[in-house]
Amino acid sequence: MAEAKFMFFHCEALASLPSTFRIPETVACLDFDNMFSSCTSLKALPEGFSVPAKTTSVEGMFLNCGSLASLPASLDLSGLGSAGG
């Protein structure tokens, strides 16, 4: 996967991800901007979900995700800018 920008953008019917959904540490992608932006029905991410340590940007990753009440403890976005909106 070379790019994950807008991967699930505007998937309004997406309410959850499989419990096994993971982004491998070995993936070449560094930019996850707007990955879930406008997924208005997304309620939760699976425990254990994270982005690779080498990620450089998550801007707007959860923009307009009003149903998403919290993020899993495993998701460390510190130092990566604004993931919300």
C-alpha cells in the first residue's frame, strides 16, 4: 500500500471495523490523512488498532466522525498533528 489518504473517506455506512483490522508496521505508507473522514456512522475502532511508528501525518483522520466516542488506548497519535476536526 503506497497511500492510505482518504481510504474510507465518506463511507457513511461504515459503523465498525473487524476486530482483526490492523495496519502492518511494514507498510510503506506514511500518510493517513482523512483516512476515516466523514465516516459518520463509525462508532468504534478495534482495540489494538494503531498506525505504524513511522507515520508522518494523520491530519483529519477522524474529521466529521461524530459517532466515534473514543479511540483505543493502542492508538498513539502524539506528535502527529490534528486527527480530529
